Amino acid sequence: MTGSTMTAIKHALQRDIFTPNDERLLGIVNVCKAGKKKKNCFLCATVTTERPVQVKVVKVKKSDKGDFYKRQQTWELRDLTVVDAKDASKENPEFDLHFEKVYKWLASSTAEKNSFISCIWKLNQRYLRKKLEFVNVSSQLLEESVPSGESQSVAGGDEDALEEYQELSAREEQDIEGMMEMCEYAVSNAEAFAEKLFKELQVLDGANIQSIMASEKQVNILMKLLDDALAEVDTIEGKLSSYEEMLQSVKDQMDQISQSNRLIQISSTNNGKLLDEIQFLVNYMDLSKGHIRALQEGDLTSPRGIEACISASEALLQCMNVALRPGHDQLSAVTQQQKLFSELRDTFARRLTNHLNNVFVHQGHDQSSTLSQNSAELTLPKHSPLHRDLLRYAKLMEWLKNTQREKYEGLSRTYVDYMNRLYEREIKDFFEIAKIKMAGTSKEAKGKFGLHGSSGKLTGSTSSLNKLTVQGSNSRRSQSSSLLDMGNMSASDLDVADRTKFDKIFEQVLGELEPLCLAEQDFISKFFKLQQHQTVLPPLAQPETEDTDGSIPSRMPPQADHRHSLSSEKDMVRLMMNKIFQSIEPELNSLIALGDKIDSFHSLYMLVKMSHHVWTAENVDPASFLSTTLGNVLVTVKRNFDKCISGQIKQMEEVKISKKSKVGILPFVTRFEEFAELAETIFRNAERRGDLDKAYVKLIRAVFMNVEKVASESQKTPRDVVMMENFHHIFSTLSRLKISCLDAERREAKHKYTDHLQSYVINSLGQPLEKLNHFFEGVESRVALGVREEEVSYHLAFNKQELRKVIKEYPGKEVKKGLDNLYKKVDKHLCEEESLLQVVWHSMQDEFIRQYKHFEGLIGRCYPGSGITMEFTIQDILEYFSSIAQSH
């Protein structure tokens, strides 16, 4: 393809395709796809005319239906990764472009290919500067500009020419078209047209030169005018110089005035700053005389004096904490004022510490709030008046915490030590009264359980405790009927009354301790300001160690504070509470041990009450002293509860039965019923229901196992009767109480009861018509061997005569006599408590009728038409069973 043709095509593409899209065509190559049928198209390198410049490679194809071009595909130059020219040393028109995939092209000439690749390289260098790989391309082609000639016309020239290219305007385009219309061969012979235009241009240049030479006279006139203008300029410059000298003198005078004004301004600024500094020091480092007097001798007992001290201490703290500016600390007045502030701080801190120490010591030695040993009321003294009085000093304690940390910590230790003594006396007296109320207020009960002093230790005799345990165990048998009827108090109801009394006392103890601890914890948080910022642990929370003799506890040295410090002030509150109320947990454990010793079933009440209080405390604050302490005690209660369950299981395993009397309902079955009734009453809507369910499962499995064990060992009473009666009792109990976790065991108990009832009925009833039963067993064996039922009567041993003989041996009178003896035998086996006699008798009636119907059926099938029947009817059987039951 010739250069002129390519130029015309390039012009047409620029006009029709790229100009409407604001693009400039900078490089073009005529290509077709390598290895396929030649379908020519053009690859064009373009840039946008608007910023930012976008560089693209566009595939343009000539339409098959007309002489116009259309854009077929576009790639961004930034997506191009590799340009492969195939061969750098030989002329080869093939080349590859690697976009998202590899495109293989065959150019119309090697020159066009090289020109296009050079254009791609220049565009990348100018606009993108990305790492584009050129493979099999000579370095000369990439480094030098594209040579002039055909390739230059194709590629569009070097970069400067590309940048200077401007699109023709409409007027210019019309002029060129008009010029080309005047020359017939303008399109067919572009070189001749260009030669013609060149000649016309030379003619025009000559005309221009002639015109310039003709205007020489006008040039001379112009030069003269310029000379006159230069002379005038020299004159003006002389005048300007004189003016400049005068202005320079004025400028010097103005500079002197400006310098004077600047010095005056600096002096004024310095005076203003000095005034600000003095005013700052006076405003922020001056303490009124009233505040000074309050700090030195203010009354710390009256509300008005306390308010004055609070205001003075806050003012002092504000003065001491003022942020001094650089250089203030070197002023003697500031140093003196700071020294005054320090002295006032130390003086007031000492006065405040001494006053509060005296208050704490007086409260610790105060005996007026201590419980009397003979007091009948189970209540703890209220300390709200003390808290209310001390809270007036809360702001002063906060001031002391921020200014004198050591004195603050000393006050904390003093408060904890003396309040510990006070609470220890009150709590021990309180628990002493609780123990007396639990065991009985008489001296006998007090000695019986060893309530000596306030130690709470149990030192009573083992024999008295054993007597109490035996009495409690014996009375539990009759307890179940009275659990829901507390009004009818008899000797058998003493356990219920005692347990109710214990439950109320235990709940009252917890109800008194809980508000006491919460009130003290709230006071400590507010008074010592321990709910806002994190700090270190005060010395009062140091752990105690034993001396070498192991008797007197001693506090660790203050230097160990920081090794045992905690980051949270909540921990500090809890540790202070632990120190103050260190006697609560051992006293509670002692009370629990007493309750458990009086009656192991008390552990049920304690588990429910303690669980509820722990749950309530954890909802308020899971990490509080109350929550932690009650949680620790709950572990002891749960251990006692587990011990109670284990004790019952052990009693089951050790039970012994009499060999001479009938067994009846086993004692541990009755005890399980009593336990379940009591537990259901106590654990109704309780949080620890899961613990009871686990205990139920353990107990019921032990009951099942030991019932079977006793039934197997029973000699007087048949095994089936022991199993039947006890599992019926268990089934009735579980059905009545509706314990959901024991549904499977309830069904199992019913199944065992039914199975053993059926087994007892069959074994006791035996074969009431024994000879008749043997006769028909022989008939059934013949039928089983293949003999037809209607042919059995032809066998000698089973003919009709033999059947009549057997039937005559069982008249109605003999049958009734045998059933009467059977009733007496069953009555001896069964116990009256469970009332199963009529149930068993009815089951025997059903079994007897079933056997009777079976024999009647065999006679009908094997001896048809013989007219042979039993000597008694089903109606007779019903009458026999009914009359025997009524007669007894």
C-alpha cells in the first residue's frame, strides 16, 4: 500500500471515527490475522484530546456493505504486557500483542510494523511509563526516532509533531477542497498536485520580497521617529533620577519614624504580657484568708465547718495543681507561695487524719451496738447513722487520696482494722443466737450441741447426736402425710416443724447479712472513692502470714505493697470487705455444719436458700465480696447435700429384712417417697433444680437395685410379691408427684410392677385344672404332629370317654374350694399398706377364665357334636371369685 493511499486512509479514519470521540490518531498499520484467510483491517494507536490522556489500540475494519470504516475492538495500552516482533535481525511482517490473551498479526509490510511498534514504544514512554516488555525488537528501533519517508507518514511523525498536530478547521477544510477541485489531478496524482502548490508558493514568496523592498522609504521615516523618541526618553530619565533622590531622603526619614514606632510597640507588648503574667499568678496562686483559716483551724465536727474545709481544700488543690508557665518556678514569690501551700496541705492532712482516726477508733470500741447474748431478736445492728456521718467527709477523703496518699492508705488500714473488730463481735453474737434458736433455747440444747461461747464449734456427745438421728429417721415414716398440713401438730410432725423453723432461721440469717454487706460495700466505694479510677492496692489488703510459732498473725511489711497491688479499684473494695468481714464465711460454715448435724435433710433447705442468694448477688455484681463469699459457702452446702444423698444410698445398701415376717413396703422406698415429697416442696421454682434432678436419678437407681436385691434374698415373701408391691408403690409415688426427670423410671417401675404381677398370678394360680390341662396338652401335641383336630377323638388315649372321665374330676364344688385356699395364700403374702389383694385376685380371675376359654375352644374343635362341656360355666367362675372375695 503506497504512502499517499495510507495518508488518505489515515485522514478518513481521523475524520469519521476518532474526531467524533475526541481522539487523535497517531499510528496506523494495515494487518490481517496470522495463519487465517486474509481479512484486512487496521490497528490504530490513539490518544484522547482531554486530560487525563488515555492511550488506546483500536482495531478498525472496512464495512462490507459500503465504503466506510467501523470500530471493531478497543484495548487500553496499559493492559498491554508484551510486544513480540518475532525477529529483530530479519525482515518479518509478523508480530504479537499480549493483552488479556495473545493476538497474532501479519502487517502489510515490515516498515509499517516497525513504525507502529516504534509509535507504541513512544506513547508508553510519554504517557504511561509502565514496564512494557518488547521482545525481538532491535534497540535501535526503540531508541531512535522513526525515519522520515513512508514510515513517518504512517506513524504520524515524532513526538513533537504528534503534540503540535491540530485538526483542520471547517474554513481550512473548505479552502483545501476548493483548491483540490480547481486541479483535476489533485487526488489521482498527489505528487504533481504537491509540485504545483510548491511553485505557486515560490511565486507568492517573490511577491512578498518585492513588496518589502518597495517600502524602504517608509522604513527610513520610521527610524527617524524612533531616534526622536529615544532622545525624549533620555530627558524623562534625567527628571526621574532627580525625583528618586528626593524620595530617597523622604524614605530615610520614614525609616527612622518606623523604627521609633516599632520600639514603642515592643515596649507596650512587653508591658501587656507582664501584666497578664502577674494577673495569672494573682488569680491562680492566691488563697483567701478564710480558706487558710479553715485549713489551719476549721471545725471538722460541724456541717458548716466541714463545708468550709471542703471548699478550702478544693481551692488549695487547685492552686497547687495550676500549670505554671516556663520561668514561673524561678520567681521568689511563686516559690514562697508554693511553700505556703505545702505547709497548709500537710497541716490540714494531719488534722483530718487525726480526726477520722479518732472517729474510727471510737466506733471500733463502741459496745452499744453489740448484740446481747440474751436478746431474743435475730437481727444485726444497722450502721447507717455512722455511714451517714462519715460520708460528709467523702470529698475530703478524695482530696487526701490525691494529695497525701500515705495518710489516705493509713486511714484505710485504720478503718478496716477497727471495723473488723466491731463486725467480728456483732457477727459472732448474731450467729450465737442463730445457733441457739436452731438447737433450742434451753441450756440442755445448748450443751447438747456444744455451743460454747461464740466459736460456733460443735463439741456435743456422739451418743446424743445419734439418738437425735435415730429419732429423726423413725419419725420420717409418718412425715409424708403431714407435710402439707402444718396445722395439725403431733409427735410425728416434729420433723416438719423443726425443718420449717430451721428454714426460717437460715433465711433470716442470710436476709440480715446481705443488706449489711451491701451497705458496707456501698459506703466503702463512696467514702474511699474507689469506683472511678484505677489505682494500686492499699497496704490494708496485704495478706497475713503466721509467725514462727504459728499462733499470732502478723502483717507483711509496707514495702511489700506494690508486689501485691491490683489494677482495679473493684478488687480493692473486695479486699477491704474480705478483711472487714473475714468472720462471715467461717461462721456461716459453722452454722451450716450445725444444721446438717441436727438433720441431714436441712441441706435441701440450705441449698435452695443459698443458691437463690448467690444468684441474686451475682446479678448485681458477679465479682463482689458478697457474691464470692456466698459462692464459697454454697460449695460447702452442695457438698453436704451430696453427702445426704450418699448417706441415704448407703442406708439402702445396709438394710436388713426379717426372715420370719413378710416384707411389705421396704423402709428405703418409704424414705424415698418422703424425701421426694419434701424436696418437691422445697425446690419448687428453685434455681438449683438440676442438682435435685441428678440426686433423684441416683436415689431411684439405688432404690431399684436394692428392691431387686432384697426381693432376691427374701425367704418368707415370694420375690414377685416384693417386686410387685414396692414397684407399685414407687410408680404411685412418681405418678402423684409428677417429677419430669424420672418419667423413664416411672414407666420402668410400672413395667416391673406389671410383669411381676403377671408372674405372681401365673405362679400362684398354677394349673387349677391340672389333669384336664395335661389331657389337652396331649391333644395339642397330636395336632402339632400333623393329626387333624377332628380326628384326635379316634385315638384311644384321647377319645371322648377319656375326656368325660377327666372332666368329672373337676366339679364346681372342688374348683371353688381350691380357689378359696388360693385366696388365703395370697392374703398371707400381700401387705395391707399397698391394698393390692383385690387387684391380684382380679388378675387371677382373668387368668382362670382365659384357661377355661382355651379348654372350651379345644373341645369344640377336636370333639365337634359330642355335647361334652365343663361341669361349671364362666358365670359360675365369676360367682366363685366374687363370693370368695366378699367372704373375706
